[in-house]
Amino acid sequence: MRQYRCTRNDLYQCDCPGRDDLRERQGHYIWARNEEEAWQIMAGRYPLETTAGFTVEPWEGGNVTVVEIKRDKDGNIINE
């Protein structure tokens, strides 16, 4: 099994950055045996969107750094 990054094509019909740039889309990360199985899992989750389909790509992931951003009562970022 490997991990796939899947996106819902139906949500990106407008002229927006996510339409053509996968980095701008919200990804669904699915473990599956192959791309077809990942597509079928997405179809099960979003059956009304199968006509538009889904983009399925193998995903390697990477190093992720989680950063906490603190704000004051006025919403300004607090630099520590």
C-alpha cells in the first residue's frame, strides 16, 4: 500500500489558483494499493462528484514543521 493525494475536481471549476495548481488545493490523503483504488475510495466519499472526477497522485510527503502563531487580543501576531 502507498499513500495518494486526491483532490475533488468539481470544486475547482472557477478561475481560481486551485483550478490548475494542485498545491493550492485541499488534499485528501488516502492509503490504497493503486491509483484506481484511491479513486474508488474518493468516489465512495463523494458519489455526486464522480462525473467531474478526482485527481489522484502518488504522495511522498516530506518534512513538516508545525509552527504556533500567537496573537494578542486585537489579533496582531506576537513575535517572541
